[in-house]
Amino acid sequence: MSTRKSEPHVGVTPNLFGIAYGLTGLAGCWGYAALLRLTPAVITDILCASAAMVWLTLVVSYVVQVPRRPGGWPAELADPVLGPFVSLIPIVGMLLAIGLMRHDRAAGQWLFGVFAAVTIGLAGWLAGQWILGGLDFDRLHHGYVLPTVAGGFIVTVGAALAGWSGPARMCFGLGLVSWLVLEPMILARLYFRPPPPPPLQPTLAIGVGPPALAGLAYLAITHGKVDAVTFGFAGYTLLGALVQLRLIGLYRHLHFSSGSWAFAFPYAAVATFALHWITYAHPPGYRIWAWVVILAITAFVAVLAIETTAALTRHRFLPQLR
């Protein structure tokens, strides 16, 4: 029997880790709200535990399945569409380790260090792969910011929380320069080439994430300092949010799929960044505004979770393997 025939018809693809990524993003939003004394910390722990269970289930299934696929791991990392999403495995691991730091600082730091090293190493590998293998311009999408940009900024936040100021600043540079390099290429592809096919259109939501993550990373290394740089990140985040509003008409015609989880983490990052600005500006009724943001992003992720559960029961959620 050939390897191809022995493969399952459906299976775990790297973009499925967007589920755990989105749940940890929501946990981070609730965690920031708890830090501001707006919400109870126990909700953050529940969300982190849920994300950990999803992540572990996906990791085990994925690691078992990949060696049985044509090309194995090299082919998985070289995939021009799904390859960048492999980086979500250690990135989610970092986010879970950040959550663990609140309860066991030493264990959280140790796990974070391991996942941070894997994230940076994988980012370097993928960047080298893109140089050696070349990129198909028409297949370029915002998922390409995950290994270096999102990875770099999340390492920054975690390292700052762990008390490692030097590595935090270094990785802020990694994420920022990578973003400044990738963003023009991705936007040029979107502006001057045909629209991405429907399966890739949810990745348009990822574009709003980098400026919000950059702002949160900058706040982490400056201990909450609000200056011209912070305002600059806020301005570009606002532009990204307005673009997302313009794209609602496009999103409405998309069918729900595993790729729909691409919306979760970027929107959660924007919500977390918005919480900072609400508390900084301190407008009248700021607590109400903060709760509006928290409940809105929670309801959004809850809808994704409900749709996912329904699709799983109908056996229409897991992607078809080629």
C-alpha cells in the first residue's frame, strides 16, 4: 500500500493551531483586564487551561500525522501557504508559559525560554527557506508575519515579564524590522494582484495584529510608557481596524472553516491594546467602555468556538489533506 493511500482523508494542518492561538489571545485580554482590576483572574486561568488542552491535542495529532505525509517535515515547512503557520506551535507554547508565570514564576520562565528559543530558531529557518526556495508572490499572505513578527513581539512581551530586559529589547528589534520588511511586500501583493482566493481571505484579518502587538511589546519593555512611539503604533492599529470594517462585506460571504480562526488572535490583540488606551485616557465611564471591549471580543471568540463545535459534529471542520 502506498504512503498516499494510507493517509487519512482529513487531518491536522498547521493553521488549526490558530484555535489555541486565538484562545490564548483572549486569555491575554482577560489577563490584562485583571491586571487593571477590571475582571477576576480566574477567567484568564480557565481560558489558558482550555487553550492548553486544545494545543496539546493538536500537537500530538500533528506530530503523529506529519511523518506519514509525502515529504514529511521538510515539505510541511516549505508549503507556500501553510508553512508559516507551523510557527504557531511554539508561539502558543510561549503564551501558555506567560500564563504559567503568574502561578509558578520559575517554571513559567523555564518553559518560556524553551519555546522562545524554538520560535526564534524556526523563524530563522523559515526566513532562510523563503530565500532559498523563493516566494510565489500571488501566494503571499499575512500569515507570513507569524514566525518573525508575531513571534518576535510575543518573545518581547514574555521576556519583559520574565525580567530579561536585554533579550526583550533585542527581540523587539527582530519583530519590528521583520514587520517593516514584510508589510510592504504583503500590501503590494494585495494592492496590485488579484484578490486572494476565499480559503486565504481570512488571513486578511491577521494584518491588524502586528501594530497592536508592537504597541503591547513596546509598553512591556518601557514599563507602560506612553510617548510618540506608542501613539504611532496606536495610529496604525486604528487604520488597520478601519480597514477591517471596510472588509466586512467580503468576510460576510466566507463560509466558516478552520481558517476562520485567523480572526481571533489579531482582534484579541487589538482589544487588549484598546484596553490600555481606555485606561490611559480615562474617559467618563471608562469601566463601561472597557467591559464593552472585553465582552465584544469574548462574544466573537465564543461564536467561533460554537461554530467549530457544530462543524466538528457534522464532520465538516478538519481540512482535507492533499
